[in-house]
Amino acid sequence: MLLLDKNYFDLLQLPRAFSVDERALEGAYRDLVAAVHPDRFVTDSPEQRRLAMQAATLANEAWRCLRDPASRAAYLCRLEGVSVDSAARAGASAAFLSEQMAWREALDEARLDANRLMLESLQQEVRAARDKAVRDVADLIDARGDFEAAARRVGQLMYIDRFSEQVDEALDDLS
Amino acid sequence: MALLQISEPGMSPEPHQRRLAVGIDLGTTNSLVAAVRSSLPEVLEDEHRHALLPSVVAYGNDERITVGAEAAARAIADPHNTIVSVKRFMGRGIDDARRHRTAYRFTDAPGMVRIQTRAGDKSPVEVSSEILKVLRRRAEMSLGGELYGAVITVPAYFDDAQRQATKDAARLAGIEVLRLLNEPTAAAIAYGLDNGTEGRVVVFDLGGGTFDVSVLHLSRGVFEVVATGGDSALGGDDFDRRIVEWALRETGLVQAAEPDPIGSALSAGSLSAADLRAMTVEARRAKEALSDSTLTTFSCPLSDSSAVRLPLARERFDAITADLVSRTITVVRRTLRDARIDATDAGSVVLVGGATRMPATRAAVASFFGRPALSNIDPDRVVAIGAAMQANLLAGNRREGYDWLLLDVIPLSLGLETMGGLVEKIVPRNSTIPVARAQEFTTFRDGQTALAIHVVQGERELVSDCRSLARFELRGIPPMSAGAARIRVSFQVDSDGLLSVTACEQSSGVKASVAVRPSYGLSDDEIANMLQQSFSSASADRDARALREQQVEADRLYEATRSALDVDADLLTESERAVVESLLARLRETRLGTDTDAIRHAVDALARGTEHFASRRMDRAISKALAGRRIDQID
């Protein structure tokens, strides 16, 4: 099949870059998945149905990977032969680690006291850090092409994303 | 004068003739079948003009199996042989089944629980297939022809075992499943197409035995499920049970402080199975009465010729069921969080399922979302109607202005057991299906040649808190030092939400075999046995059935290939085309005979001979979709 040997950017006919036009991305995914979805091939031969499942699976995976900034950036690094996992292990900076420790302590404390205000201010702080990380990654990949440095920052971005979810959950638990 | 054309038996003369496809809502309390006729969906009725078929199956002492209202009439007199709410036991083991506090006698069987009846031990799959057979007959009578296939709805929160059980029941009833469709998604289709709704839609679906919430995004003909949540063991039945428990306490049949009134009354002998069934039936009536009035009388004769008579006010009913309602709202809150929206972001809120008629449920939903919810399509019928629309589309009856795309998700995360009884999630919940994901694992000990793989479904971190789906063993790994082997485990979830798992050792290039043993659900052998038992044991009948199945498969492949050639024949060279034509001719010829094996061989030959054609057709579909975009972007 045509799809199998293409990277996700080529597959969805988008420029291979961190900055994406979200509407173009969504539109390309929708058009592709609509054309290959198994629902379009229900009355076809078993082989045709199998190929449809394979193609739709790939379209879904491309969409999932490219829509989220952290996974899109990790994918771009991987295309350049740089693994985010090993970069993250090698390059956790002391400053980042101590920031993480402070956040975690704040989250535990706010949870314990059911302190909504504290959680909301933590949520704002984490969101700002996330926006900053996304900007840094964009700069490292699109402007500098420094994938080693980008991979380290992506590792941090992923960490921030996971922590951000925990803060959101803690806030939900209060309501 | 033109001669009349007579087609060969089984081969449709016109490949594009309308295929008969229906939507089936296989519900806990009631089941329905619907179809699109002259472009409008309608629920099909039986000869007494009843649309709802009570999901009740009775095994009579005359070896007769009755289904529906007639069976329901026997429910009190013959509780052990009259099965109600069987959906609650689909794909479930004996421990789950006992939790429901019913009067059935269960048999523990590997895989799924069995219910003891005078007709023998029945699996929930067999019982469900009796309901499906009645609906199939109703549809074929009503539509005047053999069914091409059906879309069967399942609760969105059904796990893999429950979905597989539903598909097996259809197979047992001789129904080709075009797709398993999630119930809230079916309802969203019915509402979306009816009202032309766009934007975010939240579907609140409280049925007889299951509860689902789905958040969808509707835009330009795409129904995209963003998140789904639920509780596959919460429904109207639980509200009935609360009334029974209340009545037992009020009458002093059990101590007021007794935590399990039904269980203790049954085991103390103060309540017979027939009494429990009678009280449950009366509880449902009382619950339904309280949707229209604020006071009713719970009145039920018992087998010792005494009677229970108690006034029940709506206020009291609301109080004894308040925690059930608040459980639904907790699930709604969690699902909105998964969808990353607030209550105020929901464009419309839709009520589905008979249990949403309860005023307390409506009030709770309205207060959570800050506005009343929609229920203008009958909540008992909306799922079947949506399923019929989808079935009509899938069967190939799409056309300009009647076309849409459905993107659904898996409700529960899928993962593997790792060291220490922990779960490694492979496919997270709310992933759009179909989806595939793979993960690499390695060996723990030097020289390890086998690896036990345990597939689980659920959100918790401990294996013991998740549902076990299957256990695999990967054997024949070449001896290596610990951590050197690279075992890739791949999960594939298809468009029905059904999972298949494969495992393979990578570094050595040795393909090791995979043995599957389903923890829940039925094995293929069991299904084959049931199929045989459901027909006469005479081998002539079995052969006739095997022949019929093979003929159906031959017809489907023949028709599919013809239709494909009509559109895409130019993808084949002349000589390739000639080969396909000769395979088609051979299939057509063997199809006329009665040699099952010969037909199977001809089907296989055509399938193999058209693989490259299928691949080119898919490439063309992809190129077209992408080419279309390029032109769009130039504009």
C-alpha cells in the first residue's frame, strides 16, 4: 500500500516542521480517514476490508501523533535519529529538577489542604511553563534544527504535560 | 420481443440492488429492530404491532423456547427457566453474575457463566441469540427478504469480552454483523441527522442494565466521539432492586440494618425465587408509575398467600436511589474531563434509555448542565433508529446528501501485566478506532525460552483491579541472556472495538508461535459446538448448514468482486482481468453445485487472486483523497 512507507507529514501532505497549520492538519486527516475507513468497505472482500483497517489505523496514528505538540516534536526528533527517551535521561538539568520538586511539593500540600486557590495558581504556573517549553521546542526545531537540544526540551515538555494532568485532576476532585 | 432474464440461483442479477440491512438494539430490558424504508428509519413491529420485544427468554417444559411478552408472562411462575436481563451476564464470569442478586442457579464454566435451565446449562450468548433470532425473523418477514446484515448496538462501556459475546450471539442467530455500534453513538446519529445538530453533543444513556456517557463533536457530516465513560453494571434494574430491598425492610421480612436484604432473605428461605421475581416486576411497575405521579402503592402477592402492600412516595423513592443518580453524575464529570470540556461547553445534551424517564435523573442532568436535556426522540427507540441509519449506510446505500463518517473510540485502556502485578498500558482509553499499538518487552532470566503474556483491560494500576481478557504464551524464544531478547507485542483494535494481540521475538528473527486462551468469552470450538447443537444432530442437517454458509460466502465475494470491477477494472491489465474473470466463472460454476469443499476452494482462489487488485484499489482511494486536498489548497 502507498501509505506504509511514508512518514506522517508526507502522508498528510504537510511540511515537515514543528509549526503546523492545525486546520490543514485536521482537514487532511479527515479527508484521508474518510476515504479509507472500514465503514466504506463493509460490503467488500475480506482482503479489502483488512487493508481498510490497516490504512485507517495508520491515518489515526498519524493524526494522534501530529496533533499533540509533545508527540509531534518527539516524532520529528525520531525522524532525525534522535531519541527523546535517551536525551531526557542524559540531559535533565538541575534547574528543571528543582522546579519539578517544588511543584510536586506544592501539589501535595494543596491536595492535603484542599486548597483551591493554591491549585489554581499552580495550574497557571504550569501552563506558563508549558507554553514556554512549546516555544523553545519550536525554535530549536524549526529555526535552529538542533534536534539534540530539542529532544532534551521535549522530554521536559512531556514531563510538564503529565504533571499538568495531575493538577487538573486534583482540581476536579475538589468539585 | 425481449426475453425475460432469469438469473442463476444465488447470484444477484444486479449487483447494486438494495441490500436489506437493519439496526438491532439488543437491550437489557427490551430489544428492537429498525430499518430504513423509503428513506426514513422506522422501528419494525411484530404481528401484534408491538415494537419493543421484552428481552426475556423462557425454556418451557415442552422443549419450546419462547421469547418476549409471552416469556415475560411466565417470569414469575417459572423464575429459574425464564431468563430476564441476560445482557448483564454477557462475557461475565460467575462472580460477576452472583453480584446481581438474581434467583438464577449458575454453573461455573471456563470463560463465561452458565445459567441452569430445564433445557440444560445455557450461556448468556445462547440466550441472547434466541432474542436475536426472533428479531431477525421479524425483520425478514417485514422487509420481505433475506437480511444482508445488521448493525448491533452495545453499550459504549462494554469491554472486549462483552463485545465478543454479542458478536458470537449474532453469529449463533445467523446474522452477519456489519458493525458493533456504541449505543450513545447510535443515538447521536439519530439526533444529529434529525435535527442537523452541530458542535458538542453529550449523550446520557441510562438503560436497563448499563450506563454510558459519550461526548461527541459533530461537524460537516463527521460524528467524532471525543470521550466515552460509563458503568456497565448500572441501570434501571438497580433502581428496581432498591425498591425490593426497601420493601423487604419495611415489611420486616429482613432486619432494617441488613446490608444485603435480598441475599439474606433468599438464603433464610423467607423469600422464594418466584417471590423475588414477583417483587422485582412490581418494583419496576412502581418505578415507572412514579415517573408520572408522586405516589403509588407497592402491592405484591407472595407465594405463601400473604401479600406486601406499601405506599411509596416519589420523595422516598428518590431518597433510596439518590446514590445511584449521583454515581451517574460522577461518571459524567469524569467523561467531560477526558473530553477536556466544561459542562457549559456542551452544545446539546441528549437523554437515551428508558431509565432517563425518572424525574430525579432528569433533574440531576439538568442541574449539572444548567439546562434541560433533549428527549424529543423516544428514548426507548432512538438507539435502534440510529443503528438502522448506520446499517443502511454501511450496506452500501450511501448517496449524495446521505453520507457521514463515524469516528468512535475504545472506552477502556488496554494493557499487559508486567513484573509485580502492575499494568503497562498499551492503548489508552478514548483512542480513535481502528487503532494499533506495539510495545517491546524483554526476558527476565538467562536462557528464558517462553514468555507468559497477560492482556488486561481497565484504568487501574494493579492487574487484580482490571479485567483479564486473555492469556498468551510465546514459546520458542532462542536462549539468550536476560534482557537480550526483544519481544514485540502488538495490539490491534478493529472498528467493532475488538482486540487481537500478536507477539513475536525480533532480535533472532525467529517467529515464535502464539497460543491464545480467552479468559472470558467463548472459544471458537464452543461456538461451533453450540451452532451444531442448535440444529438437529443429524449429520445431513449439519452438512446442509455448512453448504449454506459456504454459499453465502461465495455470493458475497462474487458480488463484492463484481462491484469492484465495475468501478476499478482499469487497475488491472487485460491478462490480469482475464485471470480474475476465470476465477469468477469458476466460483459461479461450483456455486451451483453442492460440493461444500469445492465452493470453499473456489472462494479461496478468488480471494487470493484479487489481493493485488484490493491493494491497488486502496491506493487509488488514498490518492484520490490526497489529490482532492491539493486542489483545495490551490483554490
